[in-house]
Amino acid sequence: MEIPEGLDKELVIETITSIAKKISHKYVFASYQADDIEQEAFLIGMECLSRYDKVRPLENFLYTHMNNRLKNFKRDNYYRYDYGNAQKAQERKRSILEPMSFEHLYTLCDKEEVVNQAHFKEMLDLIDERLPSNMRKDYLKLRSNSFLLKKRKSDIISVIRSILDSEYSEIDPEGDSDEEG
């Protein structure tokens, strides 16, 4: 570690740590948690000190450098299951910041599954309509396969099950009527 001339070692470490804490939550993905990303950001900040230009403020230089390097880190280490289609690596990297939509999944299915797709779309619409607003954030994380605490995941899944159970329990699967004649 090489501290630029004229800067206090403790001040530099404190600045790098505070920036790492500020931006680490934006780059959490897959199995990487905020602490992991924070450590990666700290290492990136320490590495870039050798290129520090004394004309710029230290905090601006570090923030820009760490932010850009974390974007690259996420892009290079993110893995998305491609549902049987062989995507080129460049296409996968380009689409990394936008989660795969459910409509895209429909294009990957066999023609025999059209009925199931329609049913699936109906279920998603029902969930979107009846899901409590305070659970929307966790639901979107679940849909995009982002990290979600086990407790929150089980809570959202139980709410989704109750929504679907209440809707589909009203429908008689065999088409029989309740009246006997």
C-alpha cells in the first residue's frame, strides 16, 4: 500500500472505508453480500492510490474509481442461468443490469407449454394485483433472483401461496357444480 505524498494514512483509510460502505449496497448480487462487496471496494480503493492525481480531491477520485471498478466486478462475476439457450458472453454482459423478464421465458418454452404459460401469466397478474404494497420490494427481488433473507423469502412465499390458494380454491377443478339435482 502506497499512500500518496502529503496525505495522512489514517485519513486515507477512513475515506476509503466510508466510500466502500456508501456504495457497497448498490452492487450486491448472487452470493455476494454487502460485506463482501465492501471488502472488494476497499481493496480496489487501496489499489488505485498509486494513480491518484493530487489536483483532484481524494474523495472524488476514490468514489469514481471504486464505483467503476465495482460495476466491472459485478459484470464479470455475475452468472445468469440462460434456460437452455446458449447466449454469447457479450450479450449476457450487456443485459446484466436488467433482470430477465418473464415474457422472455415464454419465448424459450416449447409450443406444448402455451396453456401453462397462459396460466403462469394469470398467476403473476393475480399476485401483482393482490400483493400488499409493503411486500412489493421483496417480491421484485424474489422475481429477479436477487439475494433475499430466508425469513423475508419465506414470508413473501407464504403470502403468494395464500393469494393463489384463495383464488384457485374457489374454482372446482373437475367442473362439477355444488348443486345436486
